Amino acid sequence: MQPSDYLTVTALTTYIARKFSADPYMRQVYVAGEVSNFRKRAGHQYFSLKDDGAKINVAMFKSAFAKVKFELEDGMRVLAVGRIGVYPPSGNYQMTIERLEPDGIGALYAAFQQLNTNLQKEGLYDIHNAWPLRQYPRRVAVVTSPSGAVIQDIMTTVKRRYPQLEIVLFPALVQGDAAADDIVAQLQNVDRVGKFDAVIVGRGGGSIEDLWPFNEERVARAIAAMHIPVVSSVGHETDVTIADYVADYRAATPTAAAEYVTPVTKVQAALNLQKLTDRLIRAQNAILQQDRARLDRARGSVMLTQPDRLYDNYLQRVDQLRTRLGATVPRGLTQSASQLEYLQKRLAHTNLVPRIAQAQLHTQDLQRRSEQAMVKMLTQLRQKIQADVDGLDHLSPLKTMARGYAFVTDKQGELAQATKDFAVGADVTIHVADGTIGARVQSVQEEKSVH
Amino acid sequence: MADQKPTFEENLQQLEDIVNQLEKGDVPLEQAMSQFQAGVSLAKELDKTLKEAEAAVAKVMTEDGELKTFDPNADAK
């Protein structure tokens, strides 16, 4: 071997470095270990990861370290992701860490994120479903530890703001493995006992593990299932748990939670009541004044003060009607009169008058003529009657009697013509031409041969 | 607690309703009078409730389901 065949340190180190960088497993390794020799520096960080059997140097550049969300401490168990390389100046291999998470908590965090996403999708965070808080609650339940500061703070605040509010504590473990079940059981108790206006659920501050029960799904679901407003107060203001998301109201502190369930303080309530009473009286006065004003208006009205006026109008109307009536009747008469005149004129204009005169003449003529005819006819009749009378005169019984004949009548004036009409001794009257003679029948003798 | 009796809140709501109606002003006088009377007695009762309200004593629900007075200093655990 010639000296020239020997490698330089640099060449060897470069070769070794290439071995690391070429290996795909070395480019990204996942390592769980305990932080050692950590002392926070201003820029890049240098420390070690170790376990019971080995130790590896670690470098973490400033940009990667800035993304670490937790406070890194010596002795902390961590999960690291990075690559393995060689640092030629010291000849050491080291791990350059790109991502760092606390061991154990990381899994919790993943679970938290997962549950958070699911519940949000389910709508359990929907603030529109929040139960409204009562303005004047009577009884509020608190699910928390009986020994913590939470219940103390709540009691103090309620006493100050609204002392008549009854607080009922439902003691529950708020950390450890049994806590979640305990909290769920007590929430269900609150629902079962009933007649609560709200429930506060919470605990004081602590590590993420301490708060963990409030990130459990069954606690979240128990809160969501409540039929009264749930106010959550878990940990400090910066800690946010699933319970806070699911609760109807999230209070940063127990005091704030107590304020939530007492929206109106006793003093405010008294003030509100006073205002309401004032409004009541004002409103009533307004109505009274309004009605009084109406009454006064009505009372002052003409109708009541001068009742005559009630029928003034009627009187006036009667007058008017009377006047109109007076005008109407003569007008009717005048009208009739003028119509009569008109008709008379029309009558005059007809040729009825000459026609009447003519008819009168004609009638006179006819009368005269009929009179003449009558006289003539009467004369003729008289002459005829004279002739007849003369004829009759020859036949007259008077003429016969003048010749000596007589006729006899009985007492009744009946003509006695035959023997049977005479009874012996009967008084009869004998009629002769110049008078009558009373006689008595002396005898009656019938002669059969006369006819 | 007497559940049959209307709560403070219910009484207050009723008083508010009365005031609102009276403030509208279109209530017949007789009705307004009786409502006003109801309102005044409600207000009196509410005032009395507020003034006489005693500080409620905090209670604790025991494991046996009993309500007991809660003294936070009793069991410092």
C-alpha cells in the first residue's frame, strides 16, 4: 500500500455521509424517546434523544422548532420525525428533527381532532339549538367537584347577583379514568331530578390530561342530550374542550358561568319591575285622560249644552216644507185655470157653435113640421071620430029609450034581462029616457015561445 | 317549592303583557280599569317576592338521591 492509497479523513467522512443520505430509511425516521441535555437556545436547538439503552444527538433548526406547539422540557417523552445525517466537523452522526410532538398527548390530540370533526358534522355544535336561559331562574344544578374552587366561585357569584337562586351541587369526579362516567351519570341525574332551569358543568384549570374527561365523546353526548341550558366552564380561558363546544353556553370561568345563569341581578329585577310599574301607571293615566277628554268634549258639545238645537233643524225643515207647500197649491190651481182657459179657447175655435145653431134650426124646423103633421092628423082623427059618434048615436040605447024603451036593474045595479033575474017582491030600478023609476016585482011569468 | 303558583317570570310576563296592551291605548275603560288593577296587584306581588326573597341555601345531591345543605368547607377532599 502506497501512502497515496490511503483515504483522507474528509473523503472517508464524505463517503460515510453519503451512506446515510443514500439510504431511504435514513431520510425519514420516526423515533420515540426522552429529551435529554435540552437547554433552550435562541436559534437552532441541540439536544439528545435517549432511552434505556442508547442515545442520539439531535439538531432542530429554528424554523422547525418554531412550529412546535408545546413547551419542550428536559426529560419529556416525545415523538420525533426527521432524517439521519453526519456532521463532518465533529464526525458525529445526528438526527435533524423536522416535527416534534409530545408522546401520549399526541394520540389524545388526534382523538380530540377526530371527535371534534365528527360532532361538528353531526350538528352538535349548532348554536341555534341552544336552550334559552331563563331571566329569573329558580334552581340551577352544578356538576363539578365538591372540593374545587368552581363551586365556591359559583356560589359566591350567585349570592352576589341573585341570591334567591337555589344551587344544587351534583358532585362528580372531574379528573381521572372514572371522571367521564361520573360526569355523564350526574348529568343524567340532573335530567331525572328535573325542575332545573340550567346546569353548569365544569372544573378548574389543569393539564390536558386533567381536562381530558371533558373531551370524551360520552360526556359530549350527555351534554347534548340535556333538555335544559348547559353552561360549560372547563379549565382556563385558553383551554377549549369538546364539552365547551357542545354546551349551549361556554363560560371562561366559573364566575362567568354563574353570571350566565343569572342574566338579571336582583337589583336589576327590582329596577325592571319599578320601570314596568311606572309604565303601567302612565299607561293607565293616559287612558283615563284620553277618556276624560272625550267625556269633556261630549259634555261641552252643543247638543248637551243647548238641547233646543237638537230639533232646530227639524223646525227649520218644517218651515221650509210649509213654504214649499204654500207655493205648490196656488200654482196647481193657476195651472188648472189656465188649462181650462186654453181648453175653452180650443173649444171656441172649433165650428161646434155654428153646427149647434144649424142643428137647432134644423130641430126647430123638424118640430114645426111635426106639429103641423100632428095637427093635420088630429083634425082628420077628430072628423073620423065625429062620423063614428054620429053612427053610434043611431045605435045608442038612449035613442031606443027615447023611442019608449026601458031597461031594468036590480038592487046591485046589475042589468036584469030575463025572468030568472027577477024575484017576486024584489025592488028593481027601471031606467027610462029621462030618469029612473023604483018598482017592486009583483009577478014573474016566463013565456017560452019568445025566441 | 309550590309549582302550582305562577313563577316570578310568568307573573312578570303577565305584567308586561298588561302594560303593553294598556300602552296601545285602545282598551275600553272598564277593561283598562280591571287590567290596571290586575297589573298593580301583580306588581305588588312581584315586588314582595323580590324584597322578601331569601338567599337560597346551596344544596348537594347525595349518592342516595337526597338533597342536603351543602357546606363547601365540610369535606375538604
